[in-house]
Amino acid sequence: MSQLSQPPFNQARVALAHAVHFFTPEFAQTLVTFAPEVDVPEHVGRYLTEKVVEYPPFIQAQGREPGPVSVTSVDQFLGIISSTFSSYYIDDFRNNCKNFDHLVGSGSLSSGQAFKPSDVLIRELDLMALTSDICKAIAYRAWDVAFCLPKPYPVRPTPESYGTPQSCGTPQSDGTDDPSSASPQDGVSEDGGPFEQAVAFCLPKPCPIRPIPQFDGTDDPASDSPQAGVSEDGGPFKQVTLVGANLLEAWQRLQFTRQLEQACPQSSTWTPSQPGGFFVYHGTWTGPKRTKFLHDLTHRPFIGLTGQSNPNQITHGTHDLPVIWTAFSPFRAFLWAVFRADVVMAVPHPTAQSELNATWRAGGRVYEGVILLQFRSTQPHPSGLTSYAIPSGQEEQWARIVNAEQYLPPIPGRTRGLWAHFAGVHGQSGESDWPNLVHGMDLPVSRQALGPSIRQFWRTVWSGQGIRILNESHHQSLAIRFFKEEDQGKGQGSRRGRVSVGGSGKLRTLIKKRLSRMDVMQPFRKI
């Protein structure tokens, strides 16, 4: 009998058993010593992260000593984590990236282009930050499957049904109570404990594309037929509905979003050093169990954003300098929200749907999609703050300093040591503190990949008092959902009809009705 099948029984250990399918059998064997002190899903996520980053094959796959590791492409990232994560997870992640690239729009994909939109956006976080996010998402998915959701796979799959599409979605039985009929494939003994029972469950092969609601071509006027537009019901969010063949086409079609994009700086020679009053945008998503986050987004005065310490191309991500990113292009910020929701935090699951149409509740109302926040601002910086704009053409040099091994955290509570590392670019005294705002353009490879769909690539990192001023400058919050519109025959254009989510629009209505009765003050959690 393995250690995890023995007392004490607790929920965290059971949830962990539901997570092993996303890892290699060899790595799963390292989890048997799990003895949680706190019986919550956050602890499972932290434990998985710690075990992954300490796993020797994971370290060896990085091709260097432990330290900051930049992610340069989807293939490079998957090549590293394939030492630890199962092919089931790897294949689903790759398919989600392909689906995302397709959704962005053909205008972003040029013939023979080496880097796709997913390759660009995965560079936003370093290896450890991405790994932490993935483990966090797996922990919450495993917790939900163990305790909150109907089991989507059988307890005793037959050898013939293991990993096959027909086993997806509904419990199966081999017609016998003989325990030997179970056929676990993970290399962990099955002897009746919660861990062994869970690893014996059957998971289907991942679907090539995470489903997006589409128009099925019916002309029934009574059917659920969302129209592109913006609706307000007095709640904290405006509900934006995008309809089109892809995200770019739908964004440009809707007058509301088109005007947002046209209001951002249009000149290729513009820089944030020039005086101005342009809006800035932050894209995010609801995420699993983010009730506290949604509560903060609805609070007035607005207090929704807090600094994060994830490494990026401008800062090293130390705890002494938590930051918030904003973009001058709303579409750029929106794409990041979609990518994070539908790729980074997406966990393989038989009933998985795109987060572009996820239903959630805030301020006593029900919304769908990802979140785009708009803030008033002045350039180069709001009154009372400081700023610096990385000179055009020096973005790569700045990023190399961020990723350099000799890049060390500053003295606790001070940011002067941090700023001094970049003196070769900014030329300022070593006694200078880190500015409240640092403006920088996307790297050249990013501008090349996203150039057809985005015109303004300047973005800003806010820190210190800058985050407080940013929150105080909140203008509006948007919940943005997307419905894919398919052509119904050549020369006939697109026909708008009933939305199909798992075959029927009834599911969406049922979900919204149930959410409307939910208590918004559920256990708080913030990612």
C-alpha cells in the first residue's frame, strides 16, 4: 500500500491524486510524501510548484544552472516542461496555443512567420512564473473535480477505453466489480486509497480546439442570437459582445471597441515622453475562485489592482518592487487577458470551454468573458509621480540586463540598487530610486508578430505610489465575450443564428440562472 492511501485522510491529498494525470509517472511518484498542513487548494498549488522546480529532470531540461530563465517561444517552453508534465497536458497546451493564434486573426499571421502571437505573449512571464501559474491552475481544477464537479471520467476504465474519446464526459463501467479490471497507466499501485483510485480514472485525449460558441446557421428568431454591442445594466461592468470570424475582425467591426483603439496614439513615432492624456488599459480574467478579486473590482473607490512580483522584460520581479502592467492599445491588453485565460491557466478537461465565454458574477450581476480595465492617465506621468521611457531601440539591451545572472535583488525596502543595474541605459546616478512609471516598447520580435493587428506597442510598468494613482484613475470596467461567426457557404456571407454551446444555448441560460442565485461572498482568493 502506498503512503498516500494511508491515514490521515484530508481533502488536499485527495485533490493531489486528481492532479497526477497532468504529470509524468516518474514525477508523480515524488508526490507520495505530501503531508499538507493546510487543507486548501492554494497549498496544493504551492506544493506542486515547489516539487516541479526542484525536480532534477526539470532543472536539467533548462540547459543551465538554476536561475532566471527566459521563455522565448511556445516550443522552447514545452520542451522544458515535457520533462515533468504529461503528454496529455503538453498536447493540450500546444493545441490551445494553435487555437489562440487562429482566434487572433489572419492579419496577425504572415506567411512563413517564425513567431506567432502565442510565441510573443508567452514571453510575458519567465519560466518559474509560468510554472507557478500552471501548477496553481491544476490544483484548483483537481480540487473542483474531486469535490465540486461531476466526475467526467470512470473510476474503473477498461484497457480498451483508457484514453479514448468515447470515454469522455460520462461515467463508464466495465460491468464487473473485480478490482483487477481497473487499468491505471500512471505507474502507481492501485489498492483502494484515494490516491490510487484517482489515478485509475480515465481521462480522454485532449480536444484539438477548446470550444468557442459559434453560430450554427439556424434562422429561428426565437433562438438565442447575441448581437455585437455593448450593454449596461447599472452594474460595475459593461458587457461587450464581439461577433466575428476572429478576434481582430470582431474588434474592428464593433464601433465601441474600434473607437477605443482609434483613441490610442496612432503615430509610429509617438513616445510616452511626449505630453498627452491618453487612456491606458489592463487586461485580466476572472479565474478560478477569484471572488475576492471580483469584489475588489466592484468596490468604489476602485481598489482592484495590486502589484505582482512576476519577472518580465522590464523588471526582475522582486518582492520589493511589485508592479502592474498597462498598455496604450486596448486590443493589446485584451489579447493578454485571452492568452492568460485560454492558454496559461487552461487545464485539460473533457468539458472545458473557452474562458472567452466564461460566466461569472460581480456586484450582484452576471457577466461573461475576460476583463478589460480602462484608466485615465497623463503622459509622461501623472502629477506627483516619476517616470522613465526606455529609448527606442534599447528594449533588447534592457531585457538582457533583466535576465542576466548577475542581476541581484536590491537591499530590502529599497529600489536604488535595482535601478542602478540599468545605468548603462538610463545613465542616471546610482542613488536614484526606481521610477513610479517605466515605459517600454514591446521587443522587436513581438512587434513583428503582432504588427498587423496592433499599431501601438508602448506599455508601462507601474510601481509604488503609481499603483495607487492608477487605481484612483479608474474609468470603466468591461467584460468582453466573443462569439465566432462561421461562413455558411461561399458567396453567402455569414448567417447569424442560434449560439451553440455544447449543442444548445440552453446551457448558457441555465448557468446564468444558477449564478444569479449564488452568494457572491464565497471563500476569498486572489491570483
